[in-house]
Amino acid sequence: MPDSFYIGYVDRLPGPSRRLLRWLLPLLALLLLLSGYLLVTAQQFDASRFDFGNVQTFEGTFRSNPHPHLQESNGGILLLVGTGKHEADLSDVDGLGPGSGVRLKGTLIMRGETRMVEVVAGSAELTGDQVFQGLPVRLGPAQFDGEIVGSKCFLGVMNPAHGPVHAACARHCILGGVPPMLHPGGDRTNTPILISGLDRTTLARMAARPVTVSGTRWSLPGLEWVEVSSIDPVTP
């Protein structure tokens, strides 16, 4: 029986070792190439975050237009959303209305200056009487090119969260009541635009595609959005 034990001062490796080396070297080269690719693509991920597992307490004045949100005492805006692909359900809070003081628990989702809270079910409670918040101010007509996205994933729950790879998820989020947004111009650094106006089915059908959105810009203190009147696909 041949002896496959390798002695360091012998010129040739035994047969099994030579075969192993022929497989090992290409594998190492492939791993190096893959590592380089991951380093490059990792830098292309969006600057967003989801503080998973870090439940905090948030407090502010509740407003429902155009989508449920809190305005904090410092003027900051916190969009509200439920768990999974669902809208925030605050129906168990008796007496809740626009202008109500609300305290709730949830997890922060953040992209740039745009923030959202995934609300812990049953955690919301009133903290004071309703305060009149004023009527929305019409800023005029608006038209933007971009991509319709599901705000929850786009702001930080998933990364990346736009383009064809995320189309199915965006549609399910929008159909579930997650506030839709327009990612303008396809530039990852652009601030997303909150949108309203069209029904969920129409918006979901147009998600993750280049579109032109036309409508009216509105504002409330600390918040702007576009009430969409028409949406058209952009043809190459």
C-alpha cells in the first residue's frame, strides 16, 4: 500500500494532497473576489436604520392628516406605523382625535431627518385635551419624477428598500396601510416625499417603477406632503 504521509524535504506532495491543493487555490481566489465585491456593494446601502429591540417612549400631539403622526414639543415629526406591513392602529384609544396629546411606546425607524415609529400595540394613551392644530396650507401645484416606495421599509426596516428587488414588499406595505412615499429622482440622498390622495391599490400597482407624480403640495407645521391627482409611468 502506498504511503501518503508527506515528509517536508521530499520534492513532491503525495497524490491526494496535490488534488486538494488544485481545488483549494481557486476557492481562495474566489473568496477574495467575493469579499471585495461585498465591500464595494456595502458602501451602496442607504444611510437608514431600524432600532430593532430598542423600545422607547414617545410623546406628542396626534394628527391624522395626511397619515397618522405625532408632532413633538420641539416641532419634530414622528410618522406612525404598526407592526409588520400594517398601518398604526390606535382605535383602542378612547377620545383620540386630531390635536390630542398622546404618549406611546415603539421602535424608531430613521432615514436622514425623516423619522417613523413602529407602535407597540395597545401602548398609546392620552396625555391631555385636544388642541386645535390649524388647517392644512395649500402650497400650490407640484410634479415630481421618482419611485413610489413603502415608507416603513424605505426609512430603515430593510436595506436596500427600493427598485425591482423590493417591488413585492413595497406593494404589500402600501396595501396594508403603510404611508406611501415618493423617492424623487432616483438619487439615494434625496429626501423622500410623503404622498396621499390616490387609493392604495393604484399606488401599490405603480410601486417600484419610474413614475411622474402630479398633484398639490400641502403643509402643516413641521410637515409637507403631496396630494396626488395623477400618476404616470415613465417610459425609457
